[in-house]
Amino acid sequence: MLHLFDICNILAIFAAKLKDMEKERTVIHLEINGQHHYYGSVANMYEFYTSEELGITYASLRNYGLSAEHPYQNKKCIIRKGVLLSKSGNRGIRKSPSIE
């Protein structure tokens, strides 16, 4: 039989694992013609621009290994990869009544 202490430990471990599982939101930053645009993925960027406009094909950019430390740059554009930073909002989480 589980005691209250054991249940609390299990819930704490579960909460820690959920936090680890939160998905990082990737942002692709495109700088082209003096303008800055932001996309959720490389594929999404190619829905707005052609390979000719960017100066690199989708497959070549994927093979390039785009990362925060390794942006892509040519004469036409600069493409950077980053992570969207957001506030952790505890929306929808209700405080449990205190047990006395």
C-alpha cells in the first residue's frame, strides 16, 4: 500500500519528467533584402521563398547543418536557427486546496 509520502514522490518525479519533455520551439530567422522574417521550420520558409531567391535548395540547407552556432550565409541572405524563449505560464493549472 502506498503512503502519502510515496505518492508525493511519484508525483514530483512525474512533474520533473513532464518539464523535461516540454518541446523547444525552433525559430528560423531569415534576413533577406534588409528585412527580417521568422518561421517555425525550414520547410515553412520554402513555402514563401524559392531556392533561387534564397540561393540554396531545401535539401542543401538541411545537409548544411543549420544551428544556432552555425548560421548559413550567402550573397542573397542569412539564415539562422534559434529557440523561441517564452514565459512558462501556469494557465489552466489550479492550485490544490491545502491539506491540514
